[in-house]
Amino acid sequence: MKNKKLGRYIILGILFFLPVTFLLLLYPATHNYTPLDIVNTQVRELHGFTSDDDSPVELKGHITVIGFLGSDPVDNNMLALNVKELVYEKFKGFKSFQVIFLAPEGTENQIEDVRREISSYENLKYWHFAFGNPETIRNFYLSLKSETDLQPDLSLDDVFIIDRDLNQRGRIDDRTDREMKQNKPLYGLSGYNGIEVADIKNKMSDDMRILFTEYRQKRKGEFNSEIRRANDLKK
């Protein structure tokens, strides 16, 4: 009988201390993580664009996922769908978060079709479509760091993360652990392929979570890590 009671107390003790131990192990990880790298500090503000709902669209003060749907948005709606399901749905409740897709003026009717396709009767409160002339779109694209070229129809498979201070975020070193062990040449990640589900689901979602953690810790006064910038490597 005594052995049974002793065994019960041991089990209760394990059940009590196991979560506490887990939290203690997790605490240093949460406060000493590596912030998301700044890969570009020259992102333009969205001057010269109009939004589909007549609300002002701007990057300053927001954490933005931005992409390019081009002159045939309906043909590129897979990009919008992936971002909606794998990014927007996860982060739409976070402060200052927004998604913006750019398209040329004259595509407003097609954009309405895309909106209906992705909305599923949901009010896309933090999602905007913005229209500009081709030159305005190209000039904004040129202010981004990108490994892929803007297509002639002004579309792009990649989407980008812009922070509240108009810095483009990404990874200075996107090598896997195995590639690092093999001393493979360094390569970065400045844009996330929105057509490749694995790229959006694994890399972009993780990076967005890291960025929101950074801002949350800054609000609490707990953030004291230096953010790595692309030009740091040149030094």
C-alpha cells in the first residue's frame, strides 16, 4: 500500500515539475534568439499607388508582406492563395501586420476576381491591393533586393518582408547545417518563393514569427540583440 502511495506521489511530482523544467529551458531560448537579418535598407515608400478600397497604403509603421501580381492577376492567383493560407491566416491578428499586392492600373476587375477567390466570404481587413503605372511598379521593385527578375508583365513569384522602418528582412546566410559543415559558399535569402509551398510554409512563416517576437520584446524593453545587416559581412 505504501509503495502504491509513493509511486503516485512520484508520478504527481514528475507531472508538476516537467512543465516547469520545460519552461526554464525555453526561457533562455526566447530571450537570446537571433533576430531576422536586415538585407536591404533602401526600400521605397509606396508613393504613387492607389488602393482597391480607397484607403491609404503605406509601409512605414507596418510589418508588411508585399508581392507583385502583374497585368494578369487571375493567372497569378496561386501566389495570392498561398500567401493567404500560409501567411495571412497565421499573422492577421498581430499588431501592424498587413499584406499588399501590387498590380498595374487597369487590372481592377481582375483583382476583384482574385479577391473573391481568396476571401471565402472573409473580410480581408489587413490585405490590400494597390495599383500603379508600370514605371511606378518597376521603380518600387528596384528598391528591393531580389535574386529574381521582375517579369515583363510586372509579376513575380517571390514575396518580400518589409519591417516598420522600411528595412527589407530576410536571411544573410540561408545555408543548411549540412551545407555549413561542408563549407559551401554563403548565399542569402531576400525573397520567398510564394509558389513553392515549402518555402512559404517553412522559411517565411518562421521568419515572420521571429520578426514579431523582436517587436514584442522591444515593446517590453527586453530586446537587446544587435540585428545583423548584409553589409556587416563585408567588414
